Amino acid sequence: KVAAPLDNQLSASDLLKEFCENYAQFFLVNRELFRILMTFMIHTDNLNFSDEISRKLIKETNLQTDIIERIFLHGIEKGEFSSGIDLKRDRMALWGLLNGIVSLHLFTGNEATRTERILSTIHAGLNVFLMGLKTRS
């Protein structure tokens, strides 16, 4: 599990950065689990997973996207993010950004620089994403 309780003392931007870093770090250690998760998301009907395993994967995915949404709500409540954001769409956009970046780098390139490449790309993508959350009306 990647989930952690929200620290309401932090800004929503800092919470999102912390969440994204924890998520990436978790899968840097559990690469095969990431491959299974991505395969499940792409080929749900073609896998021979039991109903119980499928439910657990869906539950864990929903838990992570719910955390993102809670962070967005925290940002709206604190006036950090625009109240005009679309919570469902934007949480899935961030989820896609995060998984896409991890997918690009997790199994390729120099092992010694993998963590730095993933985290720096996540930070760059998240900074652009955060600008949109803050400026939307």
C-alpha cells in the first residue's frame, strides 16, 4: 500500500509531491507488482486472475485515486487550487501522468540513474499539472 494519512499542515502541492514520490518509490522496490497492475489496467478481461485478486487490485487503485482527490479537496478548501477543477477527471489525469512516467522509466535505461530520472520527470510533470490546478477558474 502506498496510502498514508494526509498531513493537513502541508500544502496540497506538497502533499501531491509527497504522494507521487512515495508511489514511485514503492514501485521502484516492487517492479513486478507495477507490471501486474499495468497489465491488469490494460487487459482486465484477458487475465486469469481470480475475482478476489481482481477486486483487490481495483480496491487498491481506487484507494490511490481517492487520496489524490482528497488532496485536491484540501487544496480547494485552503484556496490553493481553483474551485473550478473537475475532481474526477483531474485525479485520473494525474493518475495517468504518474503511471505513464513510471512506465517509461521503470524497466529501461541505466539502473544507477533510474530513481533520479523517474522522480525528476514526476516533479517536472507535476509542476505543470499544479499550475493548471491553481489557475483554472
